Amino acid sequence: EVQLLESGGGLVQPGGSLRLSCAASGFTFSKHAMIWVRQAPGKGLERVSGIGSAGTTNYADSVKGRFTISRDNSKNTLYLQMNSLTVEDTAVYYCAKKVEGKGKHFDYWGQGTLVTVSS
Amino acid sequence: QSVLTQPPSMSGAPGQSVTITCAGSSSNIGAGFDVHWYQHLPGTAPKVLVFANNNRPSGVPDRFSGSKSDTSASLAITGLQAEDEADYYCQSFDSSLSRSVFGGGTKLTVL
């Protein structure tokens, strides 16, 4: 059974940092692209960052230069290092697994972890 | 501003049908890339409703169906039920951005 379990969320002050983790199981993690998606209060889903199976990365303009996505295939874990956090980064953060192949969908999603940026 | 455009909200009475649209461009849907649809209840994991334009994962009722034409796609929901009240998102791939892109989401209210 495929499982994605996010952790690392919490309350942080503006300007602070957090590292989110997404522990994956039930599939060959190294073969799949992964993404982080967030939902701010009252807003829709926003694609934050993605990482391919080969390690190529991309970021939304809103987080470029502040967030870093990475993966440790030996630990079957996806990470999102978030620095210089602002109140606009307050959201539930989800990780998701992509089906192999260009243009495919994200077939499994985690339950999300809440990040609250507030003083 | 999302790359894929959806109506922010729609509504329908139980038993009725609704169709949610997803407008793209020549660099995504119009380039032939598949469209996928997700259902999301805030606070829960998003769920795939339709993948590759018109395919349903096992367990998704046939009340949900997808279609694609030119630079847009649609998700049709027939026989609306109270449990269908949720947010719906389309997703495709954009060749100019070289990454997957999402619509802004449509909040469906079952009256």
C-alpha cells in the first residue's frame, strides 16, 4: 500500500525556517517524480515545488530562492527546506507522487502538514 | 494567476448535473497533453477523479466523467449528491514551463 506521510509543520515566526519531510512507502520511491503543493486558508491548491526522479527541480515564483526541495532515495523521503518564511506561506503542505511518464497525474497524496507563520 | 483557468464556483441541486471547465492554451492542453482532475476536501488528501482526460481510477463512480477538446477540458458530474460538495482542480503539463500545472480550482456547492 502506497503511503505518504508529511511531518515537520508547526508555528514559526516571520523570517524563520522549517524543514518539511514526506516519508514514502509502498512503491519504488527513486523512480517517481514528487511535488509539494500547498493550500493557504481560503485559497486553492498551489504547486510549490517539484523534483524529478533524476533530481531536477522547479519552483513556483512565490518561493524561488527561499525554498529548496530535495530527496533522499536511500531513506525514501522527500524534503522541503523553507527559509525566510512570511505570513503568506501559512498553509497546509501536501506531498504527492507522480505516475511515471511525461504529463502524467499525481496518483497518491499525503494528508498534509500545517505550517503557520505568525509572530 | 493559474495557467489553467477554472470557474471559481459552481452549484447545483441534488440529482442535477454540472460541468466544470478548464481552459488552457497551445502550450498545455492544446499541445496534446493529458488533463487530470482531482477532488479535494480541505484538510484531506486530494483524490484523483479522472486521469488522462477520461479515465476513472477504480472506486470513482461513473457519475464523474472527463473530456477534452482543443485547448480546454471538462469534468461532468451527473446525479449530484451532497458528498460531491468539494473543490475540484484540473491539471496538465505545460511545455513552455516544462512542468505540471494546475487550475485555480472550482468550489462546487450542492444546494
